Amino acid sequence: MGATIARRRLLAGPTAAALAALVPPAWAQSAFPSKRWVNVVFTPTGARYADRYFWDGVYSMSAVREFSWTCRDYRANEWKWIHPWLMDLVFVLHWKYNRNLISIFSGYRSPQTNAQIEGAALNSQHTRAMALDIHIPDIDNEAVARDLKAILYGGTGMYPGRGFTHFDFGPLRSWTG
């Protein structure tokens, strides 16, 4: 357990520093907001999550669970805990692009479902619940991918022909699909 805490503390510093590049100046001076929310629609099912997930310095595990269920593998009707830092990135994108609703095309995928998806990576971060495919209405996917690359140590993929941007917490890489 000690190694997990130390690793989280180690990763929290660079993540917070990277997010500072996209946040308003007032946030940079005071700190990342103590109350965070997201408003998403999971496009394949029409399920919505619109609520707070972080307040008083703590992630609400019931909120993260509900968000995780919303972004489940709907084909297999399975879910896994989505990493709450993905929610933080969606929160920042709400602010950055001044959009109330963000569409999620894919969240968690079971290995069986992932194997059936054309072009999906064998070791996809979706199977670890560490990735989201999103669409922000009226915003160019290239701009979203560029901004995510500036703040995220992980994977960023742009899919212009399919209208979404992928981001994950896997190894550092980027691509156009």
C-alpha cells in the first residue's frame, strides 16, 4: 500500500502542473477547484451523468462508481472503476471549451468486446478503464487532441473521420486514426 501512495503522490505533482497550462489564471493562483463536476452523455446508450464527483478534497466513490457504470461496456453489460483523473480531464475540457455537455463514445471495454472492435489495440487502455473516447460539440478534434497532448502523460489519439478524440493514462504516445 505504501508504494501505491508514494506513486500517486509522485504522479499527482506532474499531473497538477500539466493541468495548470489549461486552467484559468484564478485557478492557478488559488488551486484546482475544490468542487468538480462533469456533464456527459454516453452516446451508445444515451445514459447521462451530470453531477459533482469531487468536493472537500475527496473523490466521491459513489459518484465515480455511477460515472463508471455510465461509461460501461454496454455490449457485455460489465463495468470497471474508471480512473477519476479521467473525470478531472473532462472537467478541465468543460471549462476550456465552455461546453456544458461532452459526449463519451467509449469508456471501459471488456477484453472480449475490445477483441471484436476493428482497429482496437490488443492492450487497449479501455480494458483497464484508463481511457475515454470523447466528442465536444462544435470543437475541432485536432484542437482537443493538441490540448490534451500538452497536459497529459499518456496516449492521445485523433480520429477526424469518426469525430472523436481518445485519451488515456497508458504510455506516452499520440496518433491519428
